[in-house]
Amino acid sequence: MGPVNTVSVRGRAMFVRRFEIVVVDGPQRGQRAVAEEDELTVGTAIGAGLRLSDGAVSRLHCVVRVGARGIELRDLGSTNGTFVGEVEVARAYIRSGTRVRLGATTIAVTVLDDEIEQPLAAEDRCGELLGASPAMRRLYPLIEQCAARDATVLVHGETGTGKELVAEAIHARSARRSRPLVVVDCSALARQLAESELFGHVRGAFSGADADRDGAFAEADGGTIFLDEIGELPLELQPLLLRAIENRTVRRVGTTEQRAVDVRIIAASHRDLRVEVNAKRFRADLYYRLNVLHLTVPPLRERDGDVELLARHFWRRFRPAEDIPPALLAGLLAQSWPGNVRELCNAVERSAAVGWTPPPAAELSYGQARERAVQQFEHAWVAQLMAAHGDNLSKAARAAQMGRAHLRTLCQRYGLRSKLDDES
């Protein structure tokens, strides 16, 4: 079967094609699962979307996801691998009807005719999050839904995507917003002091403990605790965190007294914790306790149009009285941003502080150099067109034999003034 259009945007909603996974060979032949969201996990664990009993299949073996590029198949660090034909797959885009082998089991992934409707926000921001792409406007209603509940949230996203801003937005819209939001960076916790940082200690509990101290959980009492990079938490501390989540009590280092705490927990990781569970670096029971509500923050490469929006926003932050130079904007649009929004922000700040010189064409890929040339031509052409017609958008669009909305978009892209409402 050929490629299938799996995602479309119509009006104020995104429509994602539903898919099913059917066991076509193996111990559970005939078993099937239909995705109720845009992804489905296959494995032997209780929480798997398609649960298998094959002993050669890992607890969380692989995941199938539909997105703008089609059907994505990704192995989750399984013990025995995921195969399409004779090829072992770490990550691949497959066609509807593809058969995938896991251990002694073969499954078929098929896109169905019906769709899952996902609402899109009308606004281009949510708290400090900014983005007008469908991927971001899909995220904003999910943040609102999480804020309305008090359940634990697990936020996944690459480094630099804005996971802490998601936590702040959830807290600010929740019933706990008048109480503290306490942030704990688990990757920065000193192993020997991590328990004290989280749960506190009493005087004399260890060398240097000169006074009683409340830990992060006690400080967040009544509010929210954000456990950033939870995947870096030492394995020996994970049972203590699990107990705190289950019982809503903490025990300070140096005492046997249990103290009740009323906290909402939001955790985040740039790692896929399912992979960490398979590698036995993260406890499965803790993962399930954290993964009650789940949000994924999209990387910048999946946010069409947001690089320009963000670049203009950051430039105004650092140079409020100036528009971003068109050549700089063109250069930013021609680059990839593996470090996501954080990397883009740093690049704009650096350019605002010390100036910017476009890299020589020889240092760019063919695609980047071509994109730069197109943007330079486009900017000059639109500027001349608008000047020739007195900045009248309608007259210029008629003369150029192009849509008025398209020309307006180009004017906005290059910071050109236009008389948007003049129809003469």
C-alpha cells in the first residue's frame, strides 16, 4: 500500500488518522488494538497499548506513532530488536500494511479511514510558550486539560523545547496557582545530597547538616513540584520518590517521622523513559506512577513557521526599538536548530549583542544556500513591488497576479509596511 496522508488541519482542529495493530502470526494471532491517540506502545507490560505474552518481546518493546510525515515505528531499546523483513529497525517511517516482527510475533500496522479530532487553540501563545504552528496550538488545549486536573503529569521533549515553560503554564492555570511552584533539576543533584534536597534533613543527620532543613517537597506543600530531567534521578532514590508519590508523605534524612505533603507533581525528561525502563535504569513502577497524564513538546523542526515568529519575538526582547534585519532572519530560517528554541534564542541574543555576519555560501549545504538566495530575491522583489504601488497591498497583489493573503504574509515575513485595509 502506498503512502497515506495521516494528519490534516481543517479549521480549528487537527485530524489524525486512526490506526490499528493486528497480530498476524505468533502466540496471540488475531489479537488487535486500535489507537485512541496518535501513538500506541507494543510490549508485554500491563500499560502497553497492545499487550503480548511472547517471552521474546520486551516490556515496552516498540511504539507506533502517526504524524505529519506518516507512520513512525521506533524500537524502545528492546532486548531482541524490531524487524521489518530482515532489517532491524531503530526508527523508520513505514507504509500502511507493513508487517513488523517482534520475537516470535508478527504484527501488521494499518491506517484506518476514521480520524481522531484534536482541537487547536486560536491563540499563538500559552503563558510564556509562543508558537502558531498546528503542533503548538495542539499542545495548548492539552495544557489546559492538565491544569484542570490534579493528576501527575509527565512531560517529554528534546532539550531546549520548553518543558519548564509547560510546567509553569500548567501550574499558573491550576487551582494551586497561589501556592509555590518548586523546580528541582534532577540532573544537577549531587548523589550524596539528593535525598536531602528532595525530602529535607534534621540537624546532625550528616556532616555539614548544621540545622534542620525542609526539602523541595515540603517547600512545595499546597503547590506544585516540577522534577526536571527525572530520568537522571539516581536509581537508589527512585523507591523513595515512588513512596512519596503514592503516600504523599516524606521522611527527612535523620528521622523516622513521616510528614504529610500536599503537592501536585509534574516531571519532565528529554529521554524516553520507556527506553530507560527496558535498560533497567528507571523503575517501571515509578514510570507508570508518573505517566498518568502525558504531554510531548514538539521539536522546532516540527513547528512550521515558528522559527520566524520566535526570531522576531526574541529580537524585540533584545533590541526593542528595531526590527530584525531581513538578512539575519533569512539566515536563521535557512538553518536547522537541533538545540530547539533555546538554541535559536541564544543565536538571536548573540546577534543582537555583537552583530551578525551571514556564513559564507561555501559553508552552507545546497539546500541552505538555495533557501538563502530565494529569500534574498523574495525580499528585494516584494520591497520593490510594494514601493511601486505606494504600499497598497491590493494594488500590488493585482499587479503581481498573486493572492492578497500570500502577499500580506510575505510583507509580514520581511517586515515591510503595507496598507492592509486599503482596497482601492
